[in-house]
Amino acid sequence: MLTGVTLVDAPGRPLLLLGPSLGTSAETLWGRCARLLRGDYHVVGWELPGHSTGAPASAGFGIAGLAKSVLELADRVRPGAPFRYAGDSVGGAVGLQLLLDAPNRVEAAVLLCTGAKIGESGGWRQRAETVRAEGTQAVVAGSIQRWFGPGFTEREPEAAEALLDVLRGADPESYAKVCEALASFDVRDRLGAITAPVLAVAGAEDQPTPPDSLALIAETVRDGRLVVLDGVAHLAPAERPDTVAELLDEHFRRDEQERTLARTREAGMAVRRAVLGDAHVDRAVAGTTPFTQDFQELITAYAWGEIWTRPGLDRRSRSMITMTALVALGHHEELAMHVRAARTNGLSDDEIKEVLLQTAIYCGVPAANTAFRIAQRVLDEG
């Protein structure tokens, strides 16, 4: 069972899970970044086995096993609820696994300093052997070179030392098991199946997962973007917490806006079909071209999804108002369609007549004369 650490306590707000890099903890890697977020998330970081507050590994596991444990953690926090996710290095690899194994749970993800395959299997197995034999102190010097961009240890000595302290205190066997999990991790041929929006963030100075590694993710998933941070190496959330916080906020805000628009379009399409009929809407959809697609989405979202769904007027009233406006403006083709819609919305032929008589006074007799002719033809069609 993975340990979760609450970094921002905001019950009732959207859940954001944060994943660590090998040798780090939720607090040292993500703490400052999490508290700079403006999205008002309930933020929970998870600990690798044997790291910081995480219990030592009791058995072998892979990235898929870690992903399963992260889902179990999410269910302890918000049973069955979707969540946002961000992870660095092995935390990013777990994020990719979650996106593949639980696509209905992860709404959007930011994957930092990671890859669909990280390093070479032989190198990971060799590091596992070294740590089992000599402890994690044996990899501290190499981690300093891999983790931090130029000048970071001088600018942020306390942050760097806090990260290295977690590495020194990590359980060697647990660390080695994570190395072995990474040795067998490779989902490069499955990236195209990922549909959730993904922001891939690379450090320009990152040696273990260079920008090309993140570019592959951004270019292969169905909805991906790439950002490269100058002067950053392998621990972007700790090296540039302010920038990473802004990237997370922007990515998750964009995803929420797109989800809201999609829900509006879905509601609008349902009302459009109910008012105009499936046959009419199917013809309109079939006739959509790349040139007219944006306009079709506009009217579905805003005319039908935003206005026709409002509770302030019933559909009968909206039909009467719409027919009046169409008569006044001379939109004859649209008028015929909305006379049919008025019947669907419960207006009788006599009530349609009364609406058109009203327009004769306020829109003009010639406009009403044309409207009566159009309406008669529609009503005769049955």
C-alpha cells in the first residue's frame, strides 16, 4: 500500500495526485510547487516504497503495480472519482501507465522529465546491484549530476540538500526494486492509445530523459503538447516550482474548459434533436464540411446548449419568440424549420397563426404575408 501525503488540503476541490522521482519524496520534490498552484486542488503526493514515509517494499513490483497502487490510493481519498495527475521521472512513467490502464479515471496529466522508456535495462539493473551492495550513498554523486541544472545547488542549497537527504535515507532494497521496475518499463508502442490531454515538460539540461524523450510522448498521444524548460535538468518541480505550477494550472484549466464546452455541446445536441428532429439534424451533420464545422459547433454549443437549455422559458415560449424574430428579419428558410419546431414544442396550428398575426402588427404586413405563406406550406406537409 502506497503512502499518500496531503500537500494542499482542500476537501471538496478536484483531486490532483503528484508522483515522485526515484530517490525523492512528495514534499521535497513537489511541496513548494504544490503550494504555488492557483487551481485550488486537493493535492496528494504519493511516496515510493522505502522513501521518506513510504513503507519498504515487501515484494517485487513493476510500473503497472505502482500504477495499481496509485489507483488504490486515489480510491482511499475519493472512491471511484476521476482525478488529475502530474509526475516526474518514475512518477511520470506511472502516469503513462495510469493513462493506459485507467483512462476513465485520469482526466488530464502533466508528465515531467520522463519517458515511455527511461534509460537502458542494463544500466538500471547495474544500479540496483550497486545500491544493494553499497547503499544509496553510492549513487548520491551521480544523482547530483543528473538531478540539478547548472547553478541550482548554489542558488537553492537547502532545497538540494533536502532532496539528497531523502535519497541517502531511502531503503536500498526498495530503491533497487524501483530500478528493476524501470528496467522492464517500455510503453512506446502504446502511446497512441492515450486520449486524455497530456502536457509533456522537459528539462533542456536533462540527461536521463532528454527533451526528445518528452517530444515522443507529446507527438504520439492523441492530445499532447511539449514544453522545454531552459536551465532545468531532471527535477523540474523542485528546480522551477513557480513555472511548473503555472504550467499545471494552465493545462488543467484548459482541460476543464474543454470538458465544459464538450458537455455544453452534448446538451445542445440533445435539445437540437428534440426540437428540430433527428432527420433534420442528421442532414445538417452529414452536410458539415471542414469549412462549416466550426459554425456547426458554435450553434450547437451556444444557441442550443447555452440558450435553449436555460430554464427561464419553456420551449413553447422560445418557439414563439424565435418565429417572431425570423419573420422580422426575413429569414424565410429558418422560419420554415422553426414552424415545424413549434409544432414539436407543442404549439397548435391556431397558436402559430396567432403568433404570425402578432407579427403583422409589429413586424409589418408584407413580412407577415410571406410568413403565412411559408407556414401554410409547412403545416400542409403535416
